Amino acid sequence: MSWELKAADLPDLARGATLLGTGGGGDPHIGRLLVEHVLGDGSITILDPDELPDDLFVIPTAQMGAPTVMVEKIPAGTEPLLSLRILEEHLGRKAEATMPIECGGINSMIPLIIAAQTGLPVVDADGMGRAFPELSMETFAVYGINGSPLALAGERGERVIIDTGGDNRQMESLARAVTIRLGGVGHIAEYAMTGADVRRVSVPRTISMALQLGRAIREAREQHRSPFEAIARVLETTLYTNLRELFVGKVTDVERRTTEGFAKGRAVITPPEGAHDGEFTIDFQNENLVAKSNGDLAAIVPDLICIVDFETAEPITTEGLRYGQRVRVLGISTPEMMRTPEALETFGPVAFGLDDSFVPIEQLRPEPSW
């Protein structure tokens, strides 16, 4: 059923989107402030994907770039709508709805900015079911939708159209190069499709899930209950059934660099004094990709690896990691449509050049943690 999103919902949505961003996707709190600024006392219509007319014309919108850059290079707020208008003009057709390309991080908010500015509805679905660093890493692409033509807008009104036909990786490469020249951040409209396409190729109801997760964490803290048990209860009702605690400890080292338009690095987490769990490492490229305990695989992309505060379960992004933070590392299983051979080729370990093969989180850690 379709529903109305209000400004009061945005803090919970941002919190849940940060969790689903698996460390990346950009800071949704910046996006939340931009949405609040244009939304005021209004509301945004969120469309259930099962209720979309087959011929509804949907244009997903997003921000791309390195999360570390986004912390300092705040968007002007005009770029998302400009990218949509550029693509509409190029295609000769107006969008009847927009939607996220990913449900994690700031890209949970970019379509909402456009909706607040135009009155367009937003589809409750996305093409990643989490956050990934590259535009080609979409369920949209896996199941037959081309990202091109892509429209890209800069903060000074720059306008770019990229059309690589069915080559989504080349589209990503060219868009990344333009984004780097724009200072590391750009805003895009891409993967135009129909309502029938949305139902076939997207991960459904991920905006709702992010909102439920963020609200459950907040309410559990307010009521002095375990926020981790609250997360587990929410996930049981979604396509993301399995939650596992992978490690508990203190961040003792963070290597982080911005290169090739991405934030890449490694975090090292060590157990509390007196514990003997050894060293836990997480490698990331914008998002957390692979977690290992003493060199043994603990979780791997596309399953979610989430670093959260030890007590509050507040999610921590890769750019927010700091020495001395006491954290829990959570693993969350992805939907089955993100684990097919075609999906793993697009955004599984091989797509990132990782040496390890994909093993589902529930096989690596058979016993539920909560």
C-alpha cells in the first residue's frame, strides 16, 4: 500500500539508511537536512511497487562520488532536479515518478529532494538493496535494464549526457571520470524504466525497511531495550532474514584514502582486553566489502557488513570510523535475487577483484545471534 512520508520520519529513515549503506553510500544526514529544507510541513507520496501501473515512467535519481568528499563538499540542492530535467529533455518524456538506485546512505534521500521540489511520487524500491560503489552494480542491470542514457549535473549547472548503450560498466567509468573532474561529486538520473520493469528488476520496499529499522533502533533505546534485538525483529519480516554478530571490539587502526573517485581502505578491530578473539579486519571501497577474523572469512559482499556503536547500534560510516570507537560488526543476508550467478558476477566478490568466493552469512555463522 502506498503511504505518505513526512519530515518527522526523516531522522529514522536516515538512521536505517546508514545501516543499510554498509559503511558507504554517502552521509544520509546531509541529505536529510536538504529534504527537510524543501519539504517543510508537506509530505511525499511513497508508491508500493506492486501497485504501479505497467506504463508508469520512472527515472531513478542519485548522487555519485566518494563519501569522504561529500562530507566537505555539501550539495547546493539544485543538482538532483537538474539531472532529472536533463534526462527528461534528452528522452523527450517527463518522469511520472522517481526512485533510489540504492537504499543506503545519501541516495535514500536524493529522490526525496526531487519529490519535495516537484510533487513527484517516489517508488518504494531500489536497485542495490544496500549500497554499492559503482553505477553498474544494480539489480536493474542484472535483470536487463540499461543505465544509459545517463544525465549528470554539477553544482555550477554543468550538464552531461552519457550514452554507452548496453555497456553499463563503460557508463560507470565515464561518469566517474566526469565526477572526478567536478570535484568528486556529481548528481545523476539513469536507468529509466516502466512500472512493469520496476516490479521485475528492483528490490522491493527498501525505503519502508530503512524507516522501520531506524525507528526500531530509536524506540528500543528510548525504552531501554536491546536495539540489536529490535533490528533482528524487523529483518525477520523482510527479505533480509538473517542477522549475525560477527565481532565486538575496539577500532585500533583505519587506513583510508580517496583514489579513483572512491574511498578505499581497511579497518582493524581488536577484542576487549582479556578476550582472545584475535584480530578482525574489514576492507572497504566506499562500502564494507569483506570481513575476516584472524584471516578466516566472516562475511563478504553482497551480504551486508555493518559497523555500529557497541551500545546504541548507531551505524558508523567508513568516513566516520575513528581510533578507539567501541563497536559491534553485524552481518545481514541479502535477498535471493542478489545471490544468483548473474547478480554475483555484477556485484559479488569477483566484481571487486576479491580472492574469496561468496559464502552466505547464514552458512558462515549458522546460529542466530539474537
